[in-house]
Amino acid sequence: MNNVNKLNCYNDPLLFGNKLTINDNINIYGILMKKEDFENNKKGAILKKCPYIYDEDNEIEKIIHKLKDQNYIKIRQLLSDYLKTKRIRKDTFENWLKQRIYPLPLIRVLFQELNKDIVDIIKNKKITDFCNQSKIKLPTNIQEISSDFMAYFVGLHLGDGTLNEERWKITDGDRESRNLIYSWNFLHKIKKKLKKRFYITSSKIYKIKNKNAYSLQINNKWFCRFLKYVYDVEYGEKQNPRVSYLFEKKSRLVLRGLFDTDGSIKYYRINIGTKYKVLYNWIVGILEKEKIEYKKKINDTNKRNTLYCVEIKKESIKPFLNKIGFSHPRKMQEIEKYLLTTSASSKFVGYKKGYSPKIGKEDLEYLCKFIRPIKNAGKIYFLSKFNKLKKAKKKEILENFRLNFNIRKSPDKKGYIYSYRIEKILTKYFIYEKKRKRSEKSIIDSLIKKLDNIWF
């Protein structure tokens, strides 16, 4: 073969086109090695910066010895040709054998020479660096990189994660110091899951000085590259965060990760806010697809930092919890608390046969959507949604109220009309039901178990 046509860092097909997969395998080589890595490669400087494969079981060493390559001349020359440098020194090569670590480009040319798929060796090996520190294993197939947890993890990153070329970090906290234990537990769960998935040991959780928050930090260049080039996330400050196409069928889990970071569940309200319009449009698109009703608000008081907010409507909270939910320890506790309570608000469902209205049935039923009796207090309360109606509609409802109950009073500033007579009529003949009833403990336990499964 002509030397010009030999495989090298400038013609290697694995380095071109940002291909995520080749022959149904993840292009780990193209993810970890980039063409720009080979620039300014004076005196083989790339060999101090590139990933190394840790040959824990001596599998690579056995393959090298099978070549029967005296003094390893051929394989050293193949690597030099690939890197466009002088021939790799024998003592350098022997040192790799001694330490059982091999630069990834060496594995590339070795397996090319043997006509084997490089993924066959990478998928079972730990990836390390020149100093043999900060080891990691990377998924090598589509099922692994698009797993349920990785979908959820990308949602976490899009919410509170930050990424640069050397480290990934996520921060979680609470205004109340007593809730910090939940933040620590949350980050510990993430750390434990990532260790299991990637065999990462170079991670730490630490308290942020003068803040009610903890951070989880992972220092691993290859983990950072994997996140960037597999899931298309950005280095540095997020500019235009998007959800990878890998999770088209797992958008609920990505959204759960977002709600666990940028969302909240307090006082029986579920909210989320983001400053990224593309992400906001994606969020509401998923909610609409899942038929979860919501209210939206754009907070643009600060023109430089517009916040796009979404609040789940009360009638959609249970569907939201069943379809999306939370896996954050504190928020899961709030879910249980919510489902164990009965709502204070009620809805009108009808009136008893013994009552004879003075207005039409439809008019009375519409009127009753806006009024409630305050039992044993001699008061009738006009709900806040009454004040949101147009003036003409409010006037019509009030006239029907006066006509039906034979009274000329109007609601005061707080929405009350005082009348023991009308209060007794409403409590005796009119039927109301609580909008939300306490859920069965077995149903709650089943939901909590389902949401907690993301950690196992």
C-alpha cells in the first residue's frame, strides 16, 4: 500500500462527519478523538492529551504479541504514520505494555491492521488518561445511551447542569436549611447512579460556602466529551439548549429531570420556569401532547432576562404526577403530602328535588359555579373567578342571584354577601363535592415506587 494512502488522522473516516453510530455501534473513537486534537502535534504531544485504554485483563497485550512483531517495529510505525510523527520509541511502547495502558489511536491502527471493529475492544475496557487516573467506562450501543436514566439525566443537565471540557457539575439547594438533607440525598443518588453506569470514581459532593446548596462535581474529560457529542449539549453557559433526538420516545423522563431541577411543587402548585424560549416551547409541546392542562406566564420585567413560566392547572395535577412526576426526594415527599390531603375547594354538582328555583335550570347551574355557602356563618362567598368575568357577564349572574334568592345585596370587597337565610338554603338543598379527594395509600405507594425506580 502506498504510504500516502495509509490510514492517518487526516483521512480516518471515524473522525469525519460527526457520525454518532457506525454499523449499529456507537462511534466511541469519533466521540473521544477529534480532528482538532491532532493540530499542533509537535513531537507527538497528542499522546499526552488523548484517551488511553486500560487493559485490565491483558487482552490487548495478548493481541499485540500474536502479531509476532519484533521490537514492535510495525505497530510503532503504523501509529507514527497515523499521527504523522517520527516512529514511536521502543521504550515508550514498552512502558505502555508495563502499565497496561494504550493510547486510543494505537488501538485504532492495531484493529484496522487486524480488520476488526474497534468497538469490540472498547466496550469492555475502562478509558483513562496518560497518568492512568480518572477511569471511566462508556456505553457502546444505542439502548445504553438512550436508557431511561440517561433521558432523565439529560433533563437534569438542561435544568441545573453545567459542562466544560474538563468537568460536569450540578447544584441543588433550598431556601430552608432543614431541607438541605434532601438536596444532599438527591445529588448522592445521581452520583451513585453515574458510578454504576460509567464506573466514575472522580466525583464529589460539597457544600457551597454561604449558600443553602450542595454541588456534585465530576472531573473527567472523557465523560464531558461523551455528554457533548452524544447528547448535543453545550460547553460553557447554555445558549440554546435542546433535547436530543435520541429521546423522542422518552420525552416524559427528560421533562421529569427538568421539573426536578427548574420546577417546584409547593402549596399544591406545580410550576416550572426557564429563560430559554426553545426549551419552553418544547415543555409546553410535551404537556399538550400528554393532554396536561397548564397556565403560562411570561415574566419580562427584566428585558435582559425574560423568564417563561408554566403552572400545571389544578385539575391536571394528578395526570401530571402519573405521566411526568418528580424523582427528587423532597418533591416526592410533597407528592405524597398532596395526595394524602382532601382539597378545601369544592364544585357544585346539583340541587335536591325539594328545591324550586325561581330562574331557569341552566341559569341556576351556571350561577352556582361562582358561589359557595360558608356553613353556619350566614355568608355566601363569590369565588375569585367571578371577578375575572367581563362586566356584562358579572351583572347577569348577580341579577340571577338576586332574582332567585329574592335579595338586593351585592358582594362586598372580600366577595361576601351576608344572609343566614340564603346560606341555609344552599347548605340544605345544594350539593357540593370536594374537587380532590384523598388518594388510597396503595395508589400513592405504587406511584412513589414507579417514580423512585429511576434510581435503580
